Amino acid sequence: MTAAGLLARIRFYVREFTGEAAYDRHLAHLRAHDPGAAVPTRREFERARTDAREADPREGFRCC
């Protein structure tokens, strides 16, 4: 494996682990299923994702 290939794999796993890739998957889903839908900014997406996570009783209470 080349150094570039190794870096690409590391980048992939870091993005998946941190949740950064979720926005890219969301955009791909929007474009595939509803091309005319308004595309949220990353900030809007992250806010909606955080709000949904905090509203879910299975996640438990988060104070900070």
C-alpha cells in the first residue's frame, strides 16, 4: 500500500468516527431522492442533528 492509500484510509476512518461524513451522506441522499429540495448548510445540518439527538429519550440527558 502506498503512503497516499494509507492516508486515504486513515482519513476515511477519522471522518466516519467523528461523524463528519454524515453531512456528505445526507447531501447525497437529498440529491438522489429529492433533487429540488433545499440544501441545508453544514451548520443547519449539525444543529438539526444535535437537536434530534437531544430530543431522543434513548440518548439520555446531556447537560453540556
